[in-house]
Amino acid sequence: MRVGASLLIALLAGCTGITPGGSGPTDCTALFAQLHQTTQAHQDAQYWRLEGFPGLRSDRLLASLGAAAQTAEQRRLWARHLAARDAEASQVEIDQLAPAQRRFWRDSARQQALGSCRTTQVRRLVEEPRAFARAIAAARVPDDYRAWPRLLGLNPLIKPVFRQGVAAWQRAAARARAPEDGPQWLSYAPLPQTGANRALSLSTDALGLPQADADELETLFARHAPHLRIAQGSRSDRIGSPYFAADGARRFNTQQARLYRHSGWSQINGRWHLQLVYQLWFDRRPKPHALDLYGGELDGLLWRVTLDARGNALLYDSIHPCGCWHSFYLPRNSPLRFRQPANEEARLVRRLPLDGDQAPTLWLSADTHYLAWVDGRRSPYPALRYQQVDLDQLRRLPHPNGRRSLYGRDGLVPGSQRLERWLLWPSGVASPGAMRQWGRHAIAFIGRAHFDDPHLLQRYFH
């Protein structure tokens, strides 16, 4: 093994002579080819590598913005975002390498070479219209649906079954009523923070995206952090945080209550809106019997807040980390109106008894962790406090060998698969029911839809 590592290092050392500013893209192509080959087993699935543009990666937001970037300033900002995505994902991948490889790629000279290549690509996209046009095409992110299961599963014939299942869930959800408060509900609240209610006015960048600096973003996350009421049926009804133990196995810590957070953007009526995403985890969804379709390791909820220009909630929506049970919730004073697109799954839509400047309380059922109700009531009982941390921490968790991502290179959490995958495979969704990484949440069994699609909301609201 020592000999093999030495040979590998010697092979990679051939990259140290690469001069990104010298002979052009070919040298950068060789450098990134070596990096991708080395990190192949730990490839991060959150972003899409642009073919023909080493050092750039995209997501669905950037894929939608490229064609609208007309000025040099817009093209430069768009290209810099692509380069930043690659720098972020590359570090996630390098952190998971064996120590010798990790030291090699963390070397300052090598990091400088990678950065120079990204800078060269940014300049190329600004200065060369043909390269920019090719990059727009290369930045398109493939959807998370596989064609062959839909073909072999005769998806058009299965659609009525999917519709019946969705309709049954909708009817059950429509019959829900405000839960009666009591000690059976375990309460969680965010850590208190000063300044959460200060007035904000978000500016926009050259691409039209509302911007919040670090302090403003902290204020917004504090303002909209949800309170939680979770019915208690088992030990799996406490939120916590996944981690890797000393033996390298994944474990779950219920003593470390966390909400993982992330920001993004969505467009409604042609206007961009800043979004806040909160994700919580449970150690599992218990299986009442061996043939239960939905139980398995890890479970949770994603709660998303779409903001107006003043930083107040315009719309909420939620899914489970598998991409299931997509639902919409409108604050009482929201001007948005819902419309159900033809030939798509029906969506649960509720108008809430609270305004958009008030943090909601989420009521989750025991065991299934369904979002049963949303309102503004606070617990009369003492609440446990949860910490807010960046969602990206799950891509670089401490591990005996360095760092490891919670997710596999396919964007799924290993070991979280459900038995429902054997029934829902004709939908084309990979492993239905399994927990997923951000950017990999297919949320429709009929048609195609993704939770991170920046144009998703304007399909339903105006």
C-alpha cells in the first residue's frame, strides 16, 4: 500500500508543472482530470460539472440564469458563481481523500493552480461569446428522473394509481384540525438572538438576485426559525444530528439538537425572491412491522421560507428529505394566489392563521414525522433549544480518516433506502423514499419537478 501510494503521488506530481496562465485550457484540463480521477469515489453530487469547462460547476439556479446574462458584468458574476461552486465542491471531495492524497491536493501551489484555472475560465466566458454560449448549454443540470423505469414500468398506466395515493393523502390532510396542546408534545425552540426583528431592505445584484450580507442573513434565519412541537411515541421522535463514530460507522446524537440551514432563490411572476431552508433530522422512521414500506434509517423535514423584499415570509413549503409530501402554506397576509397546473400532482395548500413576520410553530406527528399542522402557538411548557448550523456541514462531517459526507456520490444517504422503492420504481425516481442531498430532491411521481428548481413556485402561484 505504501508503494502504491508513492506511485500515485509520483503520478500526480506531474501536475505540479502545469501553468494555467501559460499554454491555456489544455493544461487546466489535465490538472482537473487528475483531480477528478483522484476524488472519483467521493464525488459530490450537489453541483453539476460543466463538460468542456474544467473548474466550473452549476446548479439549477445558475442553469436558469445563464441565458439572461447579457452584459459583461452579468456574465462575469455568473461565471464567478460557477467557479465558486467548483471550488466549494472540490474542497468537499479533497477533504475525504486518504491523508497523503489530501496533503498533496491541499498544497498551496496546487490550490493556487486550481484557482488560476478557474480565473482563466471566468475571463474566457466574459471575453469569448462562443465559449459563453457553450457554457450556458453545458450548465444545464439533468433531472433526477430515469427514463427506462418509466418506459418499462408503463408509467402512463401507473399514473392513476399515483393520483389515487396522492388524493388519499390530500383528503386525510384536509380533515386535519388544530391539535390539542399538552405534555405529549415535546417542544423545541431556537436559541434566542437579539436583533431578529430589525428592519431590512434587501438589495439586488447584477443578475437580479436579492442579496443579504452575513449579518442580514443571520437576522433573517433568526427571525423565521420555526418552533417545533413533536408528538412523542418513541425515542425516534427527538431531533438531533448525524455523525461518524470512532469506528467510522454513522451514528445519531439526540443530545445535539440542530436545524441545518441553507439559502437560495426562487422566481415568482418574473421577480426573484430570497429563500431560507431549514432541515431537521430524526434518527429513523420506526417500522411498526417488517414489511412497512416507509420506515428506515434517518428521517426528517425540510421547511422553506420564501421572502418578500422586506424580509418577511411570502410563502412556506415543505418536503421530507426523500422529496415526498410536498406542501404549501400561505401566511394570512400573503398576496399570492394558488393555481393547480393541469396534468400535475395535486398539492396541499393551506392558508395559515399568522402573518409573514411571525415565526411559525410546526406540529409533527409521532413516528411518521408528518407535518400535521402549522400555526403560531407557543408551548406553555419548557422547550429544548436547538442550534442552527450550515447545511454544508453534512458534506464534511468529522471522520476517523479525516472528513466524510453524509451523502453518497449519487446524492443519496447510504442505508436510508425504503421498501417503497420496489413499488414506486416506475415513477423514474431513483430509490423512492431514500434520504437525499440538497439539489437531488425529485418531488413528483407524476410529471417532473425538483424542490430546488428556481421556477417551481411560479408554476403554482401568481
